[in-house]
Amino acid sequence: MIVLLVEGETETVLKEHLKQFLDERAAAEGQPKVALRAKDIMTLSAERLCRRIALELGDPQVTAVIGLVDVYPNFSSAREAKDFLRQTAGGNPRFYPHAAQYEVEAWILPYWKDICRRVGVQRAAPGQNPEQVNRLRPPSHHLADLYQLARPRKKYVKTIEMAAILRGKDLIIAAEQCPEFKSFLNTLLELGGLKPL
């Protein structure tokens, strides 16, 4: 079993889509399904996180733990966030650090046209590269602004909207535009004994 330690509810919602992606890949390759469990308990307290990682890895059913954090607002880059996670885990080889640059919402920006159709508003995407939509105005702010343009106005509720936007979507589309997401998916695939992207 792979345990995914995440920062918040948005990343927990992402887990459902990750599991579906992994199950489809496993079926296509004739491999068993990957056991994946997400826990919304990520903390940026190094001491508490270190204990949590050790506790998860102490479970004999757990083969690996993946930590996933947003870069925004606590880090300047994905590299810095991953270095923090790696150091906190004490270099344990069964722990895999990952970061969403700058937020996990960057990974739904590749579906911008679908999002616009969903809210009934046409607006240019906030940038060519979703993971470069920066910390000064992160992806969730662009999404909130887009939803406010709808008539009647809509509120961007991260957990509800992420689930709806990703429903039925091919995650490879996002992976092709988001290197950090592709790296994250490849870790999941490789840990599950599946071919990387």
C-alpha cells in the first residue's frame, strides 16, 4: 500500500482521480490495482511530520509514503518544498517528496476551456505554463476570479470544483503541461509496478 500524506482537502479530492488513473493503467498492463490511501494530515512542523512518516512506514502493509505539499505560500519553489520534505523524512528511501508548483490547482489549469464552459464564461487562460502561474497570484485566485464572472455569480469551492472538473478527464493532459505533476504521477506508477509516462 502507498500512503499519500497531503496538506488539505483539495489534494484528498485529487486522490480519487489518481486512483482511477492508476486502476486504468494497471488494467491496461494486466497488473494488479495499486492500493493507495490518502491522509489529510500533512503538517509543516518538521518534528511532527517526521514522527508521522515514521509511523506510516512502521505499518508492514505500507510499501512507501509520498508527501505532497503546495509551494504556495510557504516555499519559493517546488525544489525548496521537496528538499524540506526530504530532510524532514531523514532521507528515508521509502519516502518520496513531491510539491505542486505553486498549488495543486495548477494541475487543473490545463482543462481551462472546460472550466470556462462549466461556468459559462470565456476568458483567456492565465498563462501558457500552468506551473508558472505564480505565488503572487496563484492558480486558485485565477479560478475564483473566473467563477465570479459567471451570471449568476458562482463561488469557487476547491473540493467541489476540483472533483467536477477532473471527472472523466485524462490526467496525462495535465502531466504533459505540468512537469511536477508528471513527476508525481511517475512516482505513483513506478511504486505500483507500472510503466512511467
